Amino acid sequence: MQEASNLADSSRNRLQPLGFTDTATVHLNLTPAELVEHALRNKEGHLTDTGALMADTGKFTGRSPKDRFVVKDENTENSVWWGDINIPFDADKFDQLHQKMVTYLADKELYVREAYAGSNPDYQLKLRIVNEQAWHNLFCYNMFLRPAEGADTSWLPDFSIICAPGFEADPAVDGTRQPNFAILNFTKKMILIGGTGYAGEMKKGIFGVLNYLLPHEMSTLPMHCSANVGEAGDTAIFFGLSGTGKTTLSADPNRGLIGDDEHGWTPDAGIFNFEGGCYAKVIDLSKEKEPQIWDAIRFGSIVENTRFIPGTHTVDYANKSVTENTRTAYPINFIDNAIEPSVADAPKNIFFLTADAFGVLPPISKLDKSHAMYLFMSGYTAKVAGTEMGVTEPQTTFSACFGAVFLPLHPTKYAEMLGKKMDENPDINVWLINTGWTGGSYGTGSRMKLNYTRAMITAALNGQLEQVKFTKHPIFGMEVPGAVPGVPSEILDPRNTWADKASYDKTAASLAEKFVENFKKYADFANEEILAGAPKVAVEA
């Protein structure tokens, strides 16, 4: 009895720096089994027939970027990239909202999790997370790094999260846009999340924190990428927006998985995963297509916004009735070939993945430093009909550094850091991989075959392209190989795959103009080397 009382007192003491002086019940660092039990008792979800917990995120089935704010104060005023992505928030309003959340949670059952972000101990953040829901605390157990059993976690955290889906702000009083919000405060070292049950807000909130602190304080490049490593210790990283194949192409049974989403590249110690788990999309998931993810969905895992096959507890992964953004969250050690600790040497190959629905870009090409920095800042892919409401023909999508919505600093900062890494590691190869269309734009051409894309990546990883002759693309400037083992040579030059060469030239020039138009908002901040990577709009092939 005395032990339980001491644990309760310890839990409350840890919450006092976060403003909690009066709390009803605090559960500290419960095990996955205990959290599942609580979630089921609280009617937060159901068990699937594989043992995973199925939970709904409510009204919000994804992040709400327009409701993500950063407190603007003397510490951030001149360092944060303010605008539509980093929306300024008043420090006094933050304090007011913080107090209202603490009051709201005072009589609630709270789930507190202590964890790390960053697999390299020299670059770690100590975290303390306060959750209103048990399944959210299980999500944090899965997604962040778990302290060793018996470790002392009575630390002063480097950053804290308070997440209360049931608390809604009053926009007229609290300064938010809507009742839901996610607010980063770098001075108070705290994130407030309310009015939304989407668990990914916590994960991406900490990613935003690391994107600010690591370049600022530790000369480390944060990256929105997946990473794996070969038997010889050769590291590869994969950048790409949704739908480009980042998770699929980095999941290689012949290579160890370092992580599927967020990494840092240190000045001298290679790369490290920020997370302790994976957060993968499961729409249309099958054992045949994604065996590693399929097998990871078991007891301790979470599936979000999915539905059962009627009359069963079997998940119907084809069901989009709630959202296409159905997901699973599981610890990284649920993947058989995961590397733990999730650290590796500096990458030897970097892949930028794009699904070019216009059929303009080569299926594989090599980038020099200027083109790498320019294309990194552009972060290009294309949406096609059916991916979003209202999209009826290919649309360009640009997201700086393949993750603009997570960047507190100006994109040129990250691009310049990438360029510096290339200077410091001259043996690095940077590749652009087009997983999109060939032989014409969407509707005329066809999607690049996955086995061809895999063969190209394998050839790049194995050094099989080192002796191949390359030709410069006349508009975009990247170097296109003349041959790749296992791939028909006629598909390597995209212009050759088009029946109407004049139509290709016109479409390529149009895409180049879109790149240049998009880059105008960065041009005043970009150095000459970055600008030299721009496509030549006036050139006709």
C-alpha cells in the first residue's frame, strides 16, 4: 500500500513543473498490456483478431496544418520561418490556454509516458507526455524510444507534451483558429494539443522540435526520410512525399531497417533514427505487398480508423469509409530486420523519390551538388486523379525538403546543410528516382514497373552504375544513365518513350516552368550554387 502511495506521489511531483498541482489519478509508464486493458475499459477501441488495438481518431483523421502554431517571443522572433507553415502565436495566450487545459484535466485519469526522441544518446531529447487517453499513451510507447527497464526517468524533460482531445479552445478568447490546436513553445519547452484525437500530431510535434533544435544547437541535419543499411554497412536514405514509395522501397529484406520516417545526420557520428517505432499507412494493405508491416500488426500495435469485415474482428484494409489515411503504429522491433539501436554510418546513397505523373523525369538520374540542393528544396511529386477530392488531372505538388510542414527554419538552411554534407562526404551519390509515369503523362503513359524501380535502386546501391555512360538532361540538368542491369535501356531516356516527341518537349518545358514558379518564394534567400540547379526553362529538347 505504501509503495502505491509513493508511486502516486512521485507521479504527481513529476507533473508539477507542467502546472499540475491537483490531479485525480496518474498512471505512470504503464506497460502495453496495461494500456490496452485501460483503453478497452475506457471504450477507446477494440481488439482485432491479431491482437492489435483498433482505435478511432474522431473528427480529425490527419494533422491539421492550419491549426499548428509556434509561440513567437524574443527567442523565436528572428529564427523561425514565419508564414502559413509556422503561424505565430501569442505567448500570453499560450499561458492562458495551458492553464485552462490543466484545469480541464485536473479531475481526469491521466496517462504519463517518459521516453526519448533520438537513438544517438548525444543528440537525445528526454520527453514527458501527458495523455487524456490510454491508447494515445500506447501510441507514444510505440513511436518514441523506450528507456531501459528500471531506468531512472524522474528527469527534468527537455520537452513535454500535453495532449487532451476532449479539450476544445474558444477561438475568440484563446487566439486559435478553431477549437482544435497544436502549439509549439520553444521557450517553455512544451507542446499543447487539444480538440483533436489524431495521434500523429504528437509524433510530428516532436519532429518539428528536432527540426528547430538540431540545426540550431548541434549542427545536425534533420531529415524526413526512411533509411536502411546493407550487410557491408552502406547506408541509404530515401526522401519522398506520400505516394512516391518511400516506405515500400526502403523495406528491403536484404537490408536492415534503420527507420521509416525521421532521422538526423550528425557532424561526425553518421545518422540516427528519431523514433522507436513506425507509423505506416495501411490502406489496401496485404500480406503479399507488405509482409513486414502485415506481420507487425499484432498485440501491442495500433490500427487507426480502420473497420472490421462485418461479423468478424478481422480488419478490412480496403475499407475507406472513415478515411484513406488509415494507419498502424508499432515498435520498430516488430520488424524482423530492424537495426537496434537505430544508428548507422553517413549515407553512401541518397534517393529522392518522385511520382512524376507528367512522364517527364527520367526513372533514374544522378544529381550533382547544385541539382541536389535545388531539387531537395523543391520536394516535387504529382497527384493524380482519385488521390484527392477534386483532382481530375495531374497536379504538381512541391514540399520543401520533402517535408515543408515540419520545418521551423527557412528551407535554405536545410538545403545548405545537405550541400555541406556532400562536400564533407565526396563519395556520396544522390539519385532522383521517378516512380511515376513513362511513355506519356497520366492517362496516356503507364506507371513505372515496381520491379524496374527496385532494379535501378539495387544497381545504384551495388555500384553497378559507376562505369556507365551518363547523358545530361537538356532541361532539368540531371545525369541520365545509358544502361541499368535488368532494365530495358529504351525506358531510361523519358523522351524516347513518348510517341509524340514534340508533346514531350512541350510537357517538359511546362513542368520546368512550374519548378521555377514554385522556387520564386525562396530565390531571394538561396545562394548561387542552389540557384544553379534550376531547370533551363527556355531550352527546347
